[in-house]
Amino acid sequence: MPELPEVETMCRGIRPIVGGIISSVTVPKCQFRPIQIEPKIRTIDRRLAGECVDRVSRLGKRVVVHAGKWRLVLQPKMTGLVVIDSPPDFEHVRLIIELMGSQVTRMMFWDRRGLGTVQLVTEKELVSKIAAGRLGPDALSISANDFATRLTATRRPVKVALLDQHIVAGVGNLYASEVLHVAKINPACPASQLSKPRLALLHQSMQEILTTAIAYEGSTLSDGAYRNALNNPGAYQNAHRVYDRENQLCLSCSKSQIKRIVQAQRSTFYCPNCQRR
DNA sequence: CATATGTCCTGAGAGC
DNA sequence: TGCTCTCAGGACATAT
């Protein structure tokens, strides 16, 4: 479940490709259903071959590789990884970029479940097709005021609102639970009913947790799927206070057990004592 | 328009 | 042991 911290770690991990000249972009033979790639791989290869990788950036939960006028947009979704040279295995490698003249000569998109996508677009299309109307401001840089305005515009439960990328981009299921626990806010509380001080605290908790999780290189869960670009696990899972801790004692109050509920068909974990309505 | 639900996919783990 | 079933959730499509 790569979310903002995991995707940011991937971006940082593949930065050594910057300065390299792309020699080829290919899809390896694969026993699984191919992932969604737009346009056809042959077109992508033709357009990118010979282009220099100028920069790598993150757009919400997507990795963007800048090469000349082109933007290669990699969306890991559930189990996708962007790695330099050491994927967890080779059977789930979905895309290979070969490079010349950079510190590293290969970058791969690996995806076990194959829900991830790859798109090649121009800067203009990056905005019109992907960012505009689909992605709110980035969770790391959104101001407290903007965050409060956007979040309180919906009556949905605050946990569900945090997952909506139109409102704020980058928060996913795991960090939404973590952030609400630190801010001591009940996940079922309608976003529109949050008080000013609570919104300010939520904003602060969100940015603190995401920043810390980046420093820890993200969370690797029990399935072990998430890895950084060098195939090493993250460390933030050791700092989780509620996620995947159902029936375990709350680390803050030591009085209640962590509860799991389902909201919008996703698990939410919270402490009924610390996060009262 | 706002909100809710269904869908895609593979592999891990539960239960029999 | 080996089978079948359920579940994990990001983001979009479709329904209400």
C-alpha cells in the first residue's frame, strides 16, 4: 500500500538515474496479466529512447520521471514498487528502463498484484489528465487553513475524507488511522463537524507523521511487499500506534484495546478511549 | 452535485 | 496435506 512516505522513498531511491540517457523501455515476458500501460510500450520506447532523465518527482502517490518533454508516470497502487536493480523477484517485473551514462543503468517497475499503471504524458497532460480535478494539494505542503477548508467541505467521516485524494493528496489507509490517533480524533466524526483547534492539530499530526515516516523510509507490513529502491524494508511499521494492532493495548493510554472497524470497505484502527466522539 | 458501492488483481492465511 | 475461501486497499467506474 504505498502511500506518500513510501512513494517519496521510491523517488529518492531512484534519483541516481538522473543524468542518464534512456536506451530502452521494455515490458518483460510475464505469466501474469499485463498491467495498464499508456500508450503502447513500443510508442513509449520510441519516444523516450535517447532522452536524458532530468529529474524525478512525486505527484501524490505517483512517481514522475522527467525526460525532455516527457513525463513517465508510475502509479504503484497496492503492491507496486519502483526499484533500481533488485526487485523482490523477477516474475513480477512489469517494466524495465535501461540507461547509459548514469550511476545506475537500470530502473524497474515491479508489481505483484498488477493493479499499478504506467502512463507517458507531456507536462501539459500531466496537469490536465492527472492533477487537475483529481488531486488536491499535497499532504506535506498544504497549509493549515487550506486543509481545514477542504476537509470541512464534506460531511463524510473524517477518516474517509482523509483518503479522498481530491481533498488532500498522499494519505492512504494506514497513515489515516495513525494520524487520527495522534490527533485524538474519532475516525467516524463527520469532517464538517471538526472544530478549528482539532483541525489544526490534525494538520500538524499529519505532516509530522508523514515526515517521520519518510525518515524511516516508509512502512513494510507483514506481507513484506513494500521495499525501498534497494530492496530493503522500511522501518516505520515499528512506530505504528494503531494500524494492524486490533485487540492490542493502546500505546498512549494503556487502558483500552485498539478496535478495528470498517469504513468505506477499508479497515480503520483506533483507540475508543483516546479517540472519543 | 455529493456520496456510496463495485471492480480490478495476486498471494497469504484461515478453516476444513 | 491440500484444497477452497476470504481478505488486503488505491483509484477509477458506475450507481444512487
